[in-house]
Amino acid sequence: MKAVLNTLWGLIDALARAVIGLVKKISPKLGGLCERLWNNTELVSYLFAGVATTVVNYVVYYIVTRPFGWLIPDALLTTVGTCIAWAIAVAFGYVVNKVFVFHTHSETRAELLREFASFVTMRLVSFGMELVLMFLTVDLLGLNDLVMKLVINILVIIANYIFSKLFIFRKK
């Protein structure tokens, strides 16, 4: 499995570097910025973790609101689907961020619980943002819920990176 992941990462890296090379030819300044961002392995890892967490969130939301949607009253469907998807995505996201992105180690159980509580607290902030935006765009404006879920999750990924970097997984 590790060999497959390494091969996949090598292909992604080669493709990204080729695109960056093309951007550099058009705009050296923008190409240089893209290269610095790509070489920031923490940021790249976070983007992959964010995408994976978003996929978990999106798939759970879809399952709750489509195959099992008949179990939930229509007026609550978006909110209930968002809540369940959020809870599962937060649990997944914590493990992925701790282990693969920020590489933090908790010496004691109390330290681990503080870190997890901080993670959940910051995710509650972005969850509130997601709920409000879903309500405004889907329930009030009548936009497509699956499209808006994806767009809003991009905003949530950005907010969560800032929260994680500044407040949760600080290096000691």
C-alpha cells in the first residue's frame, strides 16, 4: 500500500511541478509563489487532509440526505445531514491532522484531551459558519445543496487551517 501511495504522490508531484513550470514561464513572480507554496509540505499535507475530510463530510451528508433522507422531515433535512456529516468529519479530521499534517505528540492524556477539545471548539466555530451559510444559500436562496456544500467546505478548509495552525497544533 505504501508503494502505491508513494507512486501516486510522485505522479501528483511531477504534474504539479510541470504546471508550476508553465506558470513560471508566463509569470515568474506567480510561478515562484506557487513553487514556495507547493514546497511547504505542511500546507500541501493540510490541503490533502482537508480534501479527504471534505470528501468524508460530503459523502456522509449525501448518504444521510439521500438514501436515508426519508427518515428526516424535509424542514430539518439540511441541518440534520450537516450535523451528522460534521461530527464524523471532525473525528476523522482530528486524527489525520494530528498524525499526518502537524505531527504533534501529546505527552499526557490531559494534554491530548486539551488538544482534542481545542480542535473540537475551533471546528464548532467553522461548523457554525457552515450551518449559517447552508441555511442562507440553500434554505433561503434555494440554491443547490450539493453545490453549496462543496463551495462552503472550501471556505471551511481555509478557516480550519488558520485555526489549526494558530490555536491547536502549535509546535512546542
